[in-house]
Amino acid sequence: MPASPSPVATPAAASSAAASPAPLAVEIGGVHLALGRGAAAVDVLRGVDLAVAPGETVGIVGPSGSGKSTLLMVIGGLERPDRGTVRVAGQDLTGLDEDALARFRGRHVGIVFQSFHLIPTMTALENVAVPLELAGRADAFARAEAELAAVGLSGRLNHLPKEMSGGEQQRVAIARALAPEPALIIADEPTGNLDAATGAAIVDLMFRAQAERGTTLVLVTHDAALAARCGRTVRVRSGVIEPEAPARVAAS
Ligand SMILES: Nc1ncnc2c1ncn2[C@@H]1O[C@H](COP(=O)(O)OP(=O)(O)O)[C@@H](O)[C@H]1O
Ligand SMILES: [Mg+2]
């Protein structure tokens, strides 16, 4: 940027320059993605734009099969778009190779799935600690223990997933997602396999962590109560995000 010709640098100009560069938590533009091969290929995402500010909570809703999970996977760097841009915390994910993408996810993105996705042969403590160890954290086990305590599982450290209830397994998954202190948490129907009361407790945990840490939370849900707790909801239909404002006229 060229230097200002003005001899006087005002404090207002200086402070606005210092405050401006915080990148969006998520910035997706013109994302297209087809899944499946040949005649079975499906255009799952058909031009998705989405911007999420740091600390925002966004609920992604829409009919089954509309592309919600696929969109979340693109945001989390688990699926690569065929075209379009994907930036998370200012990092362009489309420019990263698989190793760099895995490292980026490990540090910056926490992921919670409907079906928990815990490693069945590992204890609760190991499920949370091992990803931290792989990320080079010397305090992996101490940190994992603290995260499990924070979700109320101090009494289950050495239990295997099959020895825990669904709600307890999801608590482990949340502890695992939060442990690396990611800036972004993505969750795909995190209460989908839980009864209403257990699901509500899981939601409380996620939102408490979000509020305490200022984490950005993007979640897919069919649960109207969960969607209502998000600061904003976006509706996906047939691979595109439906415009919010009725005044916006479709271009094609
Ligand atoms: N690996 C795949 N191969 C082919 N089609 C797929 C694949 N994964 C998802 N799809 C299709 O993409 C569409 C959107 O899937 P998904 O993102 O899971 O939707 P949602 O989460 O909204 O239910 C569905 O029609 C689904 O059948
Ligand atoms: Mg889905």
C-alpha cells in the first residue's frame, strides 16, 4: 500500500488499519462438487457461497440429501471442491496438499459426527489424547484428561466406546474436537443419535465451549431447537444455499 500523502497520520486511521485484518472464519465462494463416478455422478454442491464471521454460530438446515453434510466436509477440508474457493481462518484450503490439509485440520478444525466416530479399540482418554500426541503436544494426556473432566467424564477415562452410552460417547467426541483448541468446530447432526434429554445436554456443552472460547461453530441439524440456538441459520436446497431476502431475484 502506498504511503499516505498526508503529513498527519490521524489516530483514527491508525486504529482502523490495525483493527481491519481479522479474516473470516469461513469464506466459501462458488463451490461446486460432484460425487460418484460416471453415470452415477451427482452434482451435490452447485455453486455455494457462505461467509461466517469469527465466533459466529451457524446452523445449516434443509431437506435430507440436499448437500448439508457434503458442504460441512468441504468447510472442514475433508472434501475438495471441483471448483470454487474455500478459506478457513484466512487459509486457502484448495491450495494445500493432503498432508498440509491434515495438519491444518488437526490444528484449526474440530469435527463432531452424528455417529461419534471414536476409535473402538481405544479408551476415552486415548481417543482424546492420541490426536494431540500426533500433533506433537507434549502434554497430550494431561490435556485430554482436563477436556474429559470439562465434559463430565472424569469417571470414564479408561472405558472403551462400547462400554459407554451414546451420550457419553458424544461427550468424548466433543472433548476430542475441543482439545486442540480449534478456532472452528463443525458438527454434523451431533444430536441425531441421542434422545432429546441427552441431546440437549450435548448441545449445552457445545454452546458453553463456544461461548467460553469464542469458537466459531457451524453445525448441521434437523433439530429445530438446536437450530434456534444458533445465531443464524442457512437453508440448503438441492446443493445451493437458499437466499434469505425475498427481494433477491435469482439470476438464472
Ligand atoms: N460418495 C457419494 N457418491 C455419490 N453420491 C453421493 C455421495 N455422497 C453423497 N452423495 C449424494 O449427494 C447428495 C447430498 O448428500 P449429503 O451431503 O449427505 O446430504 P444431506 O447431508 O443434506 O442429507 C445425496 O443425494 C447423496 O446421495
Ligand atoms: Mg447429512
